[in-house]
Amino acid sequence: MSCCPPLSLQDGKMIIKVQYQNRKKYIKLQDADFGEFISEVTEKFSIHGDKITVEDDSGTEVDEAVFAELCAMDGICFVIKDSCDDDSGRSQSSAPASSPSESFLSVSISSSDSETSRPPKRLRMDDEAFQSSSARDLIKQILQTKPGGTTVLEEYEETGMLCDSRRRQMVNILAAHMVETEGRIHQRITKEKYALGIVTLFPALKDPLSRKGYEHFYDSESGSGFLAWRLKTIQRKTKLVSNEPKMQTARGGGPRQEREVPQIGGQLDDERCKEVISLMNHISDGKIILLKMKETFEYRQRLIHNPDESHTVLCVSKAPGHKGADFSLLFGPEISAKLLEKWHTFYKGKVIREAESLTTTPVLQSLLRSASNQHNDDQPGWDGDMASFLLLLHILPPQPTKNKTPKISAAHAMDHLVVFHKSCRSLDEQIENQEGHHQPYLLASGTCKQAISTYYIVIDKKLIPCQGTTSLAAVDELFKVHFVFSLSYDAALNNMYTFLQTTVYGLDVDTTKESPKVKELRAKFMNSSS
């Protein structure tokens, strides 16, 4: 077996090659810490066998006393063994057989440090009701006995929900208890049990659109969630684990996902499509335009997903109804109409109530007044619908990026969604002077923010007139542009757009990577009766 030496990175971290069964992966460590190594390995390979041991590639067992020295050797490749391997089959066969109704999963980690070793944790795997009940009772017992826990229980009993600060308090209590009882290494099954217990004890916190309902507290696929993040913070402060979360393969879903184009009859051949597209902007009859768009739909979709030809599609972007028509052809009229149908009746009021619990700022107060139609004549703001979307942006603010780009505030991110243009000024000058907008955004032209006459979508400094005249219709078209032209979301607006995509439109719910904040907000809205 040929193995690469551990790699030292510029930030002081090291990369070590590890083999488990027939799979090999690289593990990234802050330093040569055996406990951190075991924790990373169990999550990286999703190991939950009875016993984990570490060997070098000669078959010699490795313990904590020699781990650091071996990490410094060239050509080392650590081999992970557990009860699933053939070598440990003898110990398994000697255990007494159990019936399916009595099957358990036993987890333990061998270590030379007696203070960090733990007795096996057993969890019945074949009885979902038992798991839920056991997890619920565990969370309730912790909250009833830990300082501040009863406050969490009382708020939920009184309001049927937990505010952000109370949710953070609960997560802090539970994470501290996990560290207190299990030390620095936490098995995936333990974190899943705590997350399951939370949404079982507090049903209103369960995300009804996710697979398990508790991924915003702990998602085993990505290693993210409120519980996982708090544990990483504790571990980072005690210098027991890496400063960096593990790199995970990003999920698909969203506007850039390649998807099967619906088969639509009556499609023109490619040469005829080129002729029709070149004439599209010179046709004024809306019905004829929609017919020609339908006849060239499959051809234009091929252009969009061809990097060398995608710019060609913008030549028909000024056609009235282009964005909505193509989006409807992609996903159907029922999904296409969801934002317009449900924003006023279901989401807008919930957004306003949720924003009222945020830390007060002058910008937030102005948006709340506008969204509630309490306008200030001295300082006119946006209309109620646009203000409600900007409030959603404050509820789901920009997240820090993995590159060195500084995080921006929600107030600064508002310009990434909509920019006001006073109608007496030049549109071309406005666009040229608008820096830092590479993704689509709205340009609202009018005498003031409450009196917008025309909305435009700006892509690569090109103006696309919106068919609708209301701010709600404009935001609807702006969102759809991402899917029609296969454009990534602006990083500052990613959480907001993802919420609209998965929760409002119901698109790619199972395949889109969502932040825990997005999942938590969806759970609040969908489990709230008012």
C-alpha cells in the first residue's frame, strides 16, 4: 500500500490519510490530537460500530501515547477497525443473540486516557416510538434539572413557540450537558438523539419539509445545525478540536441545478429558432410572443446551459412575460403562482411579527412601519410588500463566507435586492454607477420609494423590464430570473432566496443545502396557527 505523508497547511493544520474498510479519505486536523482524530474519523466515515481501534498500515495498534509521533512520520496511513470488520467478527459471534425487538446499537471508543473513555451508549434502533419517547424524556429531564431550563419549558407552554434567545439558551444548556456527561468526543447517534428529543418535546420546532424534521438542530450529512455549531464552539475554545468545520460536498438543488427540461410539443428546429429569437423584441403582440417563446423553449434552455451561448438568450429578455412564462413551463403554473397567492394571506403577517422580535435599529423600525402601512411623510419608505421582503432579509441575514470577503449587514444587503432610481435621472448613469452588483437585482424607478412606476431587473448592466407593476410581482419575477437564466443567488441574499425557493415555492426541498436558520424559520411559520 502506498501512502502519502501528512500534509502541513499554511494555517498550521495537517491532513492525514485514513482507511476504513475499502474506503480512503483525508482527515484535516488542527493538531495531532487523538481525541479530535477519532471524532473526525467517526463522522467522516459515519461509523457507529461497537468498538473503534486505530492501526498503522503494518497492522500495529495505535493509541494516544504514540499518535502524535506517528503523525510526524512520512508515509503513514492510519487504518480504522470496528466491529463491522472481519477481524472483529469473533467478538461479535461470542455475544448472545438478541431478537429483532431487542436489538440495540452499542457505541464505545477505545483510548488510553481513562478520563475520556466512556461506557457504551445503547439506543434501540428498531422502535421509532421508543426512540422519540426516550429522546423527549432525556431533553425534558435535562431542562428540568439545569439552571435556566425551566424558563425554556415555561415559555413554550405559554406561547407554543421559542423565541431566538430562548432557543439559543436551550441549545447552550444541552450542549453543555453533552460535554459534561460524554467529554470531548460526541458520537453522531448522540447528537441525533438530542436533536430528535428537541423536536419531540417541542413539536412546533419541527421542520415539516425536511426528511427527519430536526436537521436544523443536527444534520448528520453536513455536520451542521445549532447543536453541532455550539459543540464546535465549545471544543474550539478548549482547543480540543479543529477551528474549521469539516468540508462537506455541497448539495444540489436551486437555480443552477441541471434538470430535465419538460417535453413541450410544437418545437421549432434550431435554424428557425434562431430566426424567431432575433425578431422577438420587435413583436408587440403579447399572445404571439408567448407562442414563440413556447415554440423555442427547449432550444433556449440548451443555450442557457451552454456557457458559450447563454448570453444569446438575453436578447429575448425584454419580451413581456418572458420570465414568468419560462418558469411556468419549467415547473408548472401551480408552483409559479405560489408567491403571489400566499404572500399576503400566509407569509407577510408572520414575517412582520417575527421581525418585531429582532434587535431594534432605525432601519428595522422604518421597515416595520412601512410593512404595517404606518408611513412617515417626512421620510417616505418602501411600500408594504417591498418592506416585508426587506424584513425577511433582516430575519435571514447574510452569512459569513468561506473566502476572505467581509460579512455585510442586512441593512447593507438591502441594496443587493432593490435599488431606488429617481425617475428624473438617467437610467444608464444609474446602472453604470451601481458597483458590486453582479447578480440580478431590482431597479425601482419612480418619484419616491412609495410611488414606483416601473421595476427593472438588472443583469450584467442590462435592463429587463418587469411585466408586473407591484413590488410583489417584481420580487416574484426577480426570483424566477435565477431559474430561467440558471443564475446563482447573490451570496448576501442566499438565505432569503433559499427560504422563498424551498418554503414558498416548494422547489428542490430535499436536495438544496439550507442553513439551520432557514429551517427554523420554516418550522415557526408552518407550525404557527396565526
